Amino acid sequence: MESELALLWEVSMAEFIFVTVILGGGGGWMIGRSTALTWSGWGLLAFYLFLLTLAVRFIHFSLFGGSFFLPFSTFDTALHYGIVDYLVLFAIAAAGRSYVRNRQMARQYGFLHQDRG
């Protein structure tokens, strides 16, 4: 049975939501949080998300029969779904980073947001 949104998930929608959004998204949120707390740049966030994407692809492969980057016969399929996973994880990590950074800025520079009278 072929899924109608096969561009987003490889095996099933439930597997995509569980592995990529919940498990990987939790890790992505924590990566965004940690880069905000340490005042690190976006490049470090992107590198950490690349490593997390490899881990998420491996979980898809090992537990649910998805594709992985090796062997090379499945490389193009794994690359497609790896990019999809990376973009989803990047969006979640960016949201986590923005949330924590906004709280940092409001706490540290709260005098800029006080009412004047």
C-alpha cells in the first residue's frame, strides 16, 4: 500500500511522527536550547542537527525498515528522507533556540521593555 504523502515519510505517518517529530524533535529542541544558553552560533546548531539526523535515519532503518545511507543502492532514497528529517529537526531546533533566546533577552535586558508611565 503506497502512502499518498510519500514525500514526507518513508514507512508510515505514525512512524515518522514518533521517530522524527517526537524523539528527534525532542533532541532538536534540546540542541536549540543548548546553543542559545551557551550563545553559540547557528553553524554549531546545524552541525549538531546533522549528527542528530544521522541518528534519526538509523532509527528509521533499524527499527522500521527504512533506508540508510549504506549500502549505496539506497543512498538516494535515504538522502531524500534525510533532508526531510533535517528540515523538520531544524525547524524544531530553531523554535527552541528562539524561545530560549527570547527569554534570555527579556530577563537580561528587561529594562528595555518596561512601561514608561
